[in-house]
Amino acid sequence: MKKQLLIFGAPGVGKGTQAKLIADKLEIAHISTGDILREAVSKETEMGKLAKVIMEKGELVPDNIMIGIVRDTLKEDKCSNGYILDGFPRTVKQAEMLDEILKELNSNDICLINIEVDNKLIIQRLSNRKMCTNCGSILSIDAIEEPERCPKCKAVGKLIKRKDDEVEVIKNRLEIYHNLTEPVLSYYKKKSIKIISVDGSKTIGDVNLTILRELKGYYNI
Ligand code: AP5
Ligand code: MG
């Protein structure tokens, strides 16, 4: 069975952190719609210029743009062995369109990983997050021993704070998550898909072990 995973949860629950680990372990593609948009912003494409303003406010990029990105990406060769989709779907409309895309691809078997963390811890984590623009690592400032040096790839001067990680923007993202994205979970609960729910307040390693244990029961891995 082709591995088609969705990783779901509020901003800062650890979707990107876990998606990278799972993608490496299962040898599948990690497709992060946030990363795709941030790349477009840094390349200053037309879509990037539009997305930049929206993302800095913590709002959602229009559904039609996101659906187009995902439709094109899932047809790429890198997804042929399976993928983990991180940050999509984020509205019920996006979830409905994903169903259509999967029908077009003749593969509608999906598994959703739902990570849960309370808002207080989320705000703390996102306020402490850094990203390495050289290797793409997601870091917490506690894990950075030498200021300015990425502990993973060792590059110097490439660590940045995301503009949407300011407290006021984080609060806006959480509100939008509650209003527009949480209903996506109810949408999937009504369908007969596999849903793995995990407490994301545990350590990165523990969360990962729990997810992999559940996935083993579902896929032959
Ligand atoms: P996106 O990039 O998807 O951001 P997000 O959903 O807000 O989530 P984050 O990336 O902030 O958090 P995460 O859950 O990945 O946590 P992470 O692993 O980094 O989207 C950004 C923007 O793009 C959106 O606001 C929107 O504008 C736009 N967009 C994207 N997709 C869209 C769509 N489909 N439709 C419309 N618009 C879209 O971890 C966070 C921190 O916690 C890190 O420092 C990490 O080291 C740490 N950490 C992680 N796990 C643990 C742990 N277990 N213990 C301790 N620390 C941990
Ligand atoms: Mg992320």
C-alpha cells in the first residue's frame, strides 16, 4: 500500500520536526506547503510576493493557490514512493479538493497523524524556534550551543527567526487554526480513514516512537 500520510495539528505542535523524521525513516517525500511558500517568498516569484503579505500576518493563502500547488507536487516523481503532507489540508475546502486529487491519482488511502499540544506550550516553542536557511533544520534556541552556528550542518550566520513567530502573529495563527483548520479533523473523523492521535508535549523522540509504533500496525514497515 502506498504510504500517503497527512500530519495535522496547530502551529508549533511539531509537524515539521516529526514529518522530517518520518519521511527519512519511511523513505517517502516530505511535502510542507509552508516550506514551498517560504521558498517562493525568498525567490520573489509572483505567488511568493502575494504569499509574503498573508503569511506575515499569520493568515491563510487562498485555497485555489494551495490546491494548485499540492495537485502539481503530488504528481511529481519524488512522491511516487509515498509522501507525508505537512500543512495541508488546512480548510474543509482543501480537504474536499484533496479527495478529488487522490481520486485523479487512483490512490485514496490516507492516514492522518494528529499531534496535540496546548496553546501555552505552543507559544513558548514558537517564540524559541530558529530555522537554518542552509540545511532546513528546525531548531529550538536551547539546542543551539554556539550562537549563529547551526548545530546540524555547522553553517554560520544562517539561523533565522520566522517573521510569523512574533507572539501577536502566533496568537492570530492559533485563532485561525481553531476557526478554519480544526473542522478538517471532524471532516476526516466522519470518513473511515486511519487517524493516529498523539500527545505532542512529550520529547521529540518519544512522540516519534509513538507515531512509528502506530504506523507499524498499519503499514508493513
Ligand atoms: P506552516 O509552515 O505550515 O506553519 P504552521 O502550521 O503554523 O506550523 P509551524 O511550522 O509553525 O509549526 P510545526 O507544527 O511545523 O512545528 P515545528 O516542527 O516547527 O505555514 C506557515 C504559513 O504558510 C501559514 O500561516 C499560512 O499563511 C501559509 N500556509 C501554509 N500551508 C497553507 C495551506 N495549506 N493553506 C493556506 N495557507 C497555508 O516545531 C516548533 C518548535 O518546537 C521548533 O523549535 C521545534 O524544535 C520545537 N519542537 C518540536 N517538537 C518538539 C517536542 N516534542 N519537544 C520540544 N520541542 C519541540
Ligand atoms: Mg512546520
